[in-house]
Amino acid sequence: QITLKESGPPLVKPTQTLTLTCTFSGFSLSTSGVNVGWIRQPPGKALEWLALIYWDDDKRYSPSLKSRLTITKDTSKNQVVLTLTNMDPVDTATYYCARGEYWGQGILVTVSS
Amino acid sequence: DVVMTQSPLSLSVTLGQPASISCRSSQSLVHSDGNTHLNWFHQRPGQSPRRLIYKVSNRDSGVPDRFSGSGSGIDFTLKITRVEAEDAGVYYCMQASHWPLTFGGGTKVEIK
């Protein structure tokens, strides 16, 4: 059974760095072909891909956010970590991690002073 | 970026009647691997998106067969043969052929 779960702070201040962790089970990120990604959804708005990391440590970032994003993996812990620097109120959103058809429950992150 | 345009923006469908949602991409979604990576998702309020269809027409496990996907190139369609109350929510198409991956703006489906 494949599951993913996001964790991190529900509230961050403007200019701070957001660090989110995706902890998964039921698969290994060291298996060829596997990838895990992060997607976000501002309240009432559409979905937006942020970043993707592959089993071979290849990484892809949204061009519009590339300078602020970092995605890493810890295969031994079955975790993928996303950092987003210089947070702004427009970054308020529910952040999801996903692998194909499997999605986490999401975590709402609010940016406010 | 590949722009995904969905229509209509919203849809009100009578229980038991068919529904259809269109999705058009700004460029061909045929990948260098020969596949067309066009997916459909359904999201109910307060829930995570659920993938229904992958690679244009393949239903994910547990997805009722009243859902079907079709299309090629730049034009794609999601059809529901007979809508049920649980089908209410927002439907998104998503392309995974080109980075960055992109979603359509969503189609809100209301069941009458």
C-alpha cells in the first residue's frame, strides 16, 4: 500500500524559508523509474507543479520558482524535502506531495506576519 | 510552458445524464517516448486530487467505467456516461509530456 504524507509548519512569516517533508511508504525512491513531486494549490485556485525528483537524483523545478526552490531526497528515511525561500503571502497554499496516482492529504501553509 | 485550456469552466448535469469536459494543449503532448502523457484528476472540496485517467485513456485502479478519456495531439476529452452524486467537484487535465508539468484551470461539475 502506497501512502504519502506532508509535514511542516502551518504558518510562516514573510521572507522566511519554508521546509516541507514528504514521508512515504510502500515504495522506494531508489527504484528505477520512480519519482516524487510537489504541487501546490492556493485557496480556491488551480493546481501548480513545483518540483520533481527522480530515483537517480535528477531534479526538475518550476521555471517561475526555480531560484527559490530546492528538492532533495533521503532514500534511507523514505523522505523528500522541499524548501521554498523568501516566502510571500501569495505562496499561501495547500502543498501536496505525489507519486503518480498517489497523493498525500496536503498541508495548508499560510504566509502571514 | 504548455498551456492547458479546459472548457467549460463549469457544468451543471442532471443525475444520470452524460457529461463531457474538453482540454486543449498549446502544443502536441506526444512525448519522445511515443506516449501522450495526458491525465485527468477529480477533486472534491477539502480533498486531495484523485487521478482518474492516465495517458489519455487508461483508467486508474478503482475508477468506475463510466469515466472514459479520449483524444490525441492537442485535443482531449473526459466523458462521464451517467453522472452520479459523487462525481461533483472540480476536474483537471494535466500534461506530463513536457516540463514544467501543467494543469488546466479546472472544470467545476455540479450535479442537479
